[in-house]
Amino acid sequence: MFAVVQAKDVEACADALTAGGFVCTRFATQGGFLDSTNCTLMMGVDDAQVDEVVDILSSRARRRVELLEASLPPIGGVTPLLAPAVDVEVGGATVFVVPLERLEKL
């Protein structure tokens, strides 16, 4: 399994997974849409444990609304224009469940 969570939530998610008996590896990642700092957690779990991991992540990776202030790039050397600020829902977890043929702990 892979889970992409916001950097603000990664400690709570990793701690809860560890407390639940799961081992995860963290990768620092960068979001493409909002260019935000994320973390990707990688875990090898049995099929029967997938729902438990999803429950743990959904209880710790919180969705929140943040104000996004963006500017439009300058055109022809003109000062960048400020676009109106908008509320954007961020957070939560994006979980990928992929088949694992083999897992070895050496």
C-alpha cells in the first residue's frame, strides 16, 4: 500500500500505524496541484489488513480548508496579477492498494 498524506499529518499517521503494529517507510513528496509538501507512506500488509490501515489513515489524515492565494505570471514584463483567493480542500489521504508478489525483511 502507498498513502500520500499532507506533511502536517504524517507524524500522526505514522505513529498510529506503528501503534497498530504496522511498519511503514516514508518518502518526502511534492504535490502537483497545489505544489504542497506531502509524504508518501509505503507499507506491506496482508489483504485482510487493508481496511484496518485505511481506517487508521482516515482517522489521522484530516481534510481541512485552506485559503489559496495565487498570482498570475507576469506578461511582457508587467507586474504579476493577483488572482482572487479561493478556499481549497486539502489533506486527507490518497491510498493506493497494489498487489505485492513478495516481501522480505532482511
